Amino acid sequence: MERVTCIEQGITQLEDFNLQIYEGEIMGLLLINAYGLQTFLSLLEASLPLYDGYIYYSGRQVNSWRSFGKTYNRISIIRTQSSLAEGLTVADNVFVMRRGFKQRVIRPALLQKQMEPFFEEIGMELSADMYVERLNTFERIVVEILRAVILGHKLIVLHEVGTIVSGAELEKLHEILRHYAARGTSFLYISLHYEEILQIGDRAALFAHGRIQRVTGRAEMEKDMVRFYCGEYDQMVRGRLEKLGPPPEDRKTVVSFQDVSCDGLDGLTLEIREGECLTIQSLSEAVFQKLVGILEEEEPLTGGRILVDGKAAGPRRSRSVAVLKEQPARTMLFSELNNMDNLCFGLSRRVGHVWFGRKIRASLRQEYGEVFGEEIFSLYPDQLSERQKCRLVYTRVLLQRPRAVFCIQPFKGADLPHRMFIWQMLKMLLDKKIAVVILAVNLADALSLAERLLRIDASGVAEEIDRSAFGSLPATAPWKYLYQEGETGNRFRP
């Protein structure tokens, strides 16, 4: 891509955008912010009108400011959402659904036999006749990669896939990418975390404000990415860690799971202490879904109990526990209610007459008008920015004053500025001595706040890791470096 400028509805999405990806290269794309990213991905998939610049693929010009053809490029983009067709098998998705498939009689046994060598080549024990809805997330990503390879696509884009697979699965995925890169397939690996790109990238480009800000080679990658990417964020996290000190020994247990069991999870026991940040990392996608189901009371318990302040209670029914769903700005606001009513939902658990108490609502308007802006209380959620929606949800939880908040993958899909904002919102809860429990598959930014880490494998067995041992975590764990003593001696060590 040379000097590409793309304008959509009068707004410049990409400006003077330059990027080169070579044959057999794994190119990292580190997102400082996501502005213009969707336009960039759309240009990779199809030829769209350009204001300026040229795009070449496999040595041939496929788009320019002079002219463009409404054609699709032979490039695969693998996202967090599946592109496979449910109700069909793996073999059907790879062979039958492709453009140009002309056989009128489909022979499943033949298609399955054609798939087997590809599975064996990368050490995957999968059946080609398995229906795709039975695949876990990691297997689905591998199938999409195989489909792209079999279709002969020279470039495969992976968009934030590291946020939805476990650490062990991510290592296996990197092995598969290196295998096909050695055979000439190129990859663009888009991530929000430079630790991931350090593990896999041959080069890295920093993306912000619709431009490539810098391209760095392997030798200078870590130093350049830390300097240009997360300096301010690093200072925020480092400052909190240095002030945190050792955990108080007399912290009260506010929520405890006692031998909690359900179908697929057996005997989970844990204690959550007042004002602490506990990260629970599920090493299995199935176990993660079970934990979410328990928190949202959609998964019936077959054994054990959950105690809140020593009393048995379900997480959602207890006023002392709050659950923040994934992407809460989109899933936890009532679009038919104005913002004041949305805010009062948290307070209504403590003050039953808040809906009719004019003095209480006037007090809320006065207190939080300085935070939100007076004008938003008469508006509706759909009229707010993403950040305003997010602040509204977290403030509602704060007004509820729970003893503990369970946050389901709070940083998932957020670019750097929004991750910093979420970090500040979670710290706001912690400063009020509200326990924060982060539930995640991938650690993402969870270590930037965590005081303890609980890792649960597919059998439901939990391993507890204290903050002092975070430095021994896998190399791909974000923020691990803060818990190690660097060569220069300026890295924080608990």
C-alpha cells in the first residue's frame, strides 16, 4: 500500500498510509488506536474507491486513485467472530463453500480424505466431518487458516485472535503460523498487545489515527514499541504497583465459592477478599463459559454453594455482588430509558424510592453532572459516545456499592486509549474497597491490576499465583515485565 488516502462520507479514515508485507513474512500490526482500522481491513478484502495512492497484491496493482474494480482480493481475514457456516462440516466449509466449486454431487468421504493430510501436517487431531458449531474457538481459527491455505490465499490477516484463546493455544497457533510462513504464506498479525507481536512478528508496524506511525525491525522491536506505544499507560500501572505494597493480612472475605460444581466444572473453591483485584484465567473455553453461566445464574449448580458475607446467595440476586458483562456499554444499558434512569438502576438496590424521590435525583444530577456533563441526563444511551456509555455503566455499579464486582473480559477488543480508561474505572472501584474479579481466557491487561491470579484448567483444578510470582508467567503475558528485575534495574519487582 503506497500513499493510500481513503475518505468515507467526507471523513478521512486513512491518510498517506504506507505498508509493505513480504512473502513468507509474519508482520505485526500494533494498534495504538483503532481509528481507520475497519477501512484498512475493508481495502484488504475488496477494491474500494481511493482518494489517493496505490495498492498492489502479489506483484499486481489491484486498486488506485485513478480507477478501481469492484473485485475481491484473495486475502483471508480471521476475526474474533467466526466466518464459518454453521450446520455444515469442516470439509464442507473448506471445499464446498469456496468460489468456483462446481461439483453437483458432493462426496463427503473424498472431501474428508483430502483434509486429513492438512491436519496431520500441523499436528491437529480434528475430524473433517465434524460440524463447525462443535469446534472450540481455537479449532475454528485453525480451520479458517487451513481454508485460506487450501484456497491459495497469499496473505492471511489475524485480527485480535490472541484475546480469545488461552496461552497454550496461542503458542500452538504461533507454531502453525511459522509453519506456513516457511512455505511462503504471509501473515498480518493485528494485536493490541506488543508482548504477542514480540513472540511472533518478523517486523512490526504501529498503527494510529489512520496511519502507520513507525515500522520497526526485529532487533529494535521491543524498545520501539514500549517507547511509542504504552509510555503513559506504563507509568499509570507502574505507579499503582509501587504504591500497592504487600496485601493486608486482615482483609475480610466478602465472597467465597465452596466446592462449587456444575456440569463440566467440579469442586471450585476460592475466596475473594475486600478491596482486592483477583484475576481468574480459564485455560479452557468450556470452563470459561461455565463460570460465566454460574455468575449469570444460567448454569445450575450440582454441588457446593456461594457465600456473600457469609450468607448463601446467587451472584445476580445478591445486592452485594455485581456482574459486568462483556462489552457492558453495549449489553448493560437500557436504550428505551434515559441516562438518569439507567444510572438509578444501581442505586435502586439500596434506595427503593429513588424512582419517585425528586431530591435524590436532583442530588445525583448535581453530583454527577460534573462528571458526565449536565446535558446528558435528558439524553438516551444511543446518543452517547462509547466512553460515556462505559462511564455510565461503571458509575451505576459504584452507586450500587457491591462488595465485589465480577468483570467478564473487561479489556476485550478495546484499543489503547479505551483500555486505559477501563483501567481507571476499575481502579475507581478498587479505591472504594470494592473487590474486583476479572474473568478472562487471555490475561490481556488483567495483570496490570491483579494482586492474585487463579488459573483453572479443563478439569476445574485451580492454581493460585501470588503477585510476587507473576514474573514466572509465560512470555506472552502482558505486563509481565513489570514483575521482573530488568538489566538496567529500573523495572518494578514486588
